[in-house]
Amino acid sequence: MSEANIQLVPTTPFDDQRAGTSGLRKPVRVFQQPHYLENFVQAIFNTRPELKDGLLILGGDGRFHNDVAIGIILRMAAASGVARVIVGQHGFLSTPAVSHLIRKHHAQGGIILSASHNPGGPNGDFGIKFNTANGGPAPEAVTEAFFNETRKIRAFLIHAGDVPEIGRTGEFMLGDMRVDIVDPVSDYADLMQHLFDFDAMRKLLASGFQIRFDAMHAITGPYARHIFTDLLGAPAEWIMNSTPLPDFGGGHPDPNLKHAASLVALTQGENGVDFAAASDGDGDRNMILGKRCFVTPSDSLAVIAAHAAMIPGYRNGIHGVARSMPTSQAADRVAERLGIAHYETPTGWKFFGNLLDHQRITFCGEESFGTGSDHVREKDGLWAVLFWLNILAGSRQSVSDILAAHWREYGRNYYTRHDYEGIDSGIATQLVETLRGQLDGLRGQRFGDHTIAWADDFSYTDPIDASVSAHQGIRIGFEDGSRIVYRLSGTGTQGATLRVYLESFEPDPARQQLDTQHVMQALVDIADRLADIRSRTGRDAPDIIT
Ligand code: G1P
Ligand code: ZN
């Protein structure tokens, strides 16, 4: 290889390359601007010197622009002296699979191309995330270093050679760099077989127990086909929308009650299926449904922690449990009962990394359909689905029976999230600022049966590295244990999204089977009054209720 193949291309900085909650996420057309992706990728190579002579894992969720970006990144990696890249066939790798490959091969890092659950296609979104050697999302200090680098970048390096055809597996050279194109599924499927009781699940599926999995035309299709059909014997038609498409078939690959409504419909009525689940664009989110039953992600985390002793990979004992701040406190109750630690972290998976690495926790989760454990350093959609299937196989109870028993034992944390999307950024910021300014005076204020006990702006000090993350959301606590949380989304690409999270605790089993929105109505009204949501935003109702 001659140095002549490496080109030094002059460039000028973009000023908007600061990562949000989860990587750099922008409309596709922003990423299509000349040098936009290149500048960001060069900032990664410039600030992560360990990648030189190192191993990089590379893949994405298959969305529009994935293949173009893979080609550019491979040529830039070769030019920056990366020794070897492992890339998923067709450029496919789910987010948890990247995390696993980084850990398995002791790679120096990984690049994931995804905008998660945001729509894809030429008019959709694209994104890029960097994961560090522990397999987890880059912490804030790392993404800030990228951002600072992008503000002064003047040139990037790119190899002029031809990129190998990524549609077939094999080993190739690009200049001095080795490129291994691998089956994206097999290592991940091995890991799942190591954690869960596949024999018990196979027997359950052969017994007439009906399941459906909706891959939403995103990355989990090939994973689900292999795991559920090849390994567990499910009929192929139980895996819905299993072909990844660049625009996700025009859908919104977000597994929630609105965007996965057709799956939800299959669980309704007398002939509803016993178990249904879905995952998002890049495979890290999950939604769990039973016959006429929706499991909130907050409850899912609590149920998972409570059933760890049934699952082969966790049978020998677990460390603590962590949840993001807006997630309901259901998991805390399980941890207290088990005598293990529980932690409350800011929104975003990156805050779990230190706790997982230092064995403070085994399980962690977010209300936003994210659940995971120390088996990787990302949330993991299919892992959560298999965890539930293993519980169902072991207990031979229905999803709703498992939930009801859980609530009877621990009490029920009724929970809902109301999202106001695409509101004016200035109005959104002002709404939060005004609330922040009122925090001191809120204590003791009464709204009907509800009296405010405390209010603050959540700040987190990492127990391992003492780093502080301030302004993570406004929390308002009531004397009966109810909570309202307000925060602005850090992943949206248009205007601002206000998220209002509401929680109330019900210890009485006789009152645990009520309709959530009905139970929460009083709190919803208080949330509106405290923040003047309707009058400030001009919206009568939230865009999404989960
Ligand atoms: C959202 C979720 C958050 C999750 C993130 C990435 O971020 O709320 O829990 O970690 O997506 O999947 P947000 O838009 O609220 O900043
Ligand atoms: Zn995702």
C-alpha cells in the first residue's frame, strides 16, 4: 500500500455536531451535506488514539444512508491507521450486538449508525454513535471531546481504495487494514443461549402458546428469525415485518402503544395471542404485551429483577438495580425486598455504564422501553423479550397473572408518560425555566388530595467517577408518594419535545386493576396547572401517551 492512497481533504467545521441523549442524530439531508459525516468521524479518530492499530466494530440498523456511511467510515478508518474492522454483513448490526462484539473481541470501540426509533428514508433521520471499549455508549466527556474537535477540524483523512462488497461475509484488505465482514446474528444468538433456558422456551412454544414478534422492518428481523424460528421452533409467520428496509416500510420503528398498534390489536379479544413483543430501529428497545395486557417498561424492569433466580444466566445472584430518574420506582421496591442496592440515574443508557462495569448493578432500565443487564453495555430489546419468555416458560402463568401477582406483593406503581412533540424550542425552554424558578415555593402547596412534599431539579453525581450531571429534569414529589417529572427530550430533531412523566403508588390489591389514564387524571391536571402546558404550548392534549 502506498501513502499516495491516503488523501488529506481540507474541510471546514460545522457548529452543530454536539451529541444528544444518544449520539449525533440529524435529518438524513444534514448528513448528506459534503463532509458532514467525515468531519464527525475524523473527530472520533482524532480524540480516540487507541483506535490507531486497534480494532473497531462497525454496523447499523440498515436505514437509508447506512451503506454510504459504512463505505466512508471504512475508508477513513483505513486512512487513520485502524488495524482491523469487524463489520456486520450488509452493514447490519443491532446496537446490543455491537456492544457484545466490542466486549467479545476486546475492541477499542464501535461505531453504530442509527437514529434508533426515529423514522428513516431520504426524509427521515440518520445518526452515529460511538461506543467505548467497555461496549457502552460514549460518556459525556467523550462526546464533548468529539464536539470540541468538530469545532476546530480543518482536514480529514480518507483512503482512496475500493471498499469491499459488504453483502457477503469474508475477510478483505483495504490498504493495510483488515476488514472482516461477519454474520451479524450468530455471536449475539450464542450469548442469548448462554443466558436463557432455550429448552424450556422451545417446549412452551410447542405447547400451543402463541407469540408474535414485530421487528417493525428494522434491525431485529434477522435476529428474531434466527432465535425464534430456527432455535425455538416458532412458525415463520410469528415474526412480523422481519425484513429490514431502508425506510422501515414508511413506519415509525418505535415499539409503543401508538406505533405498534397493529401488534397490540393481536393481543386483544378472546383469541388474542398469549405474548407479543416488538423492538425498535436499532434493536435496543422492547415492548412487552400479554393477552389483553400491556407491561409498562417500569414494571418490566421490576418483574425481571424479581424473577432473576428463575433464569440460568442470573441464578447465581445479582448485584443491584438501576433505573433512570423518570422511570417508576417499582424496581426500587424489588431491590429493597431482595436486599440489594438501587440507583436513580439521569435519562440515557450511558449513565448505567459505570455501575455495570463496577458490579454495582446487574439490571437496569428506562421507562422509554429500555431494559438490560450486565451481559452487554446497551439496552437490549430481544434480551428483554427472551427474559419474559423464559419467565413464562418457567412459571406457566399468563403475563397478566404475573403482573397481578407482582403488584399484590409489591404494590402497583401506576405510570404514564405524556409527550408534547414539535413544540417551539423557545416556549419549551421557557416553560422549564419558569418551573425551575418556582421550585423553592412549591413545598406545601395543595391540589385537592395532593400536597407537594418536595421539588427539585435532578442532579446526579456518579458514584464511581464523581462526575456531576445537573439539570436532568424537574421532579415534584407529593406526600402520598406520587411524582411528576418534566424534562425536554435530547433526541428529537425538530423543535422541542416536552415529556411529562407521572407516577402514583397503589398498595391496595383491590385498586390495582384500574385504567391507568383514569387513575392518573388528577395528577395530569396538576401537571398541566403547575407548568401551564396547555396555555403555553397551545396544545389541548399530548401527541403521544405511553
Ligand atoms: C429518549 C428516552 C431515553 C433514551 C433515549 C435513547 O431520550 O427518553 O430514555 O435513553 O431516548 O433511546 P430523550 O428523547 O427523552 O432525551
Ligand atoms: Zn434504539
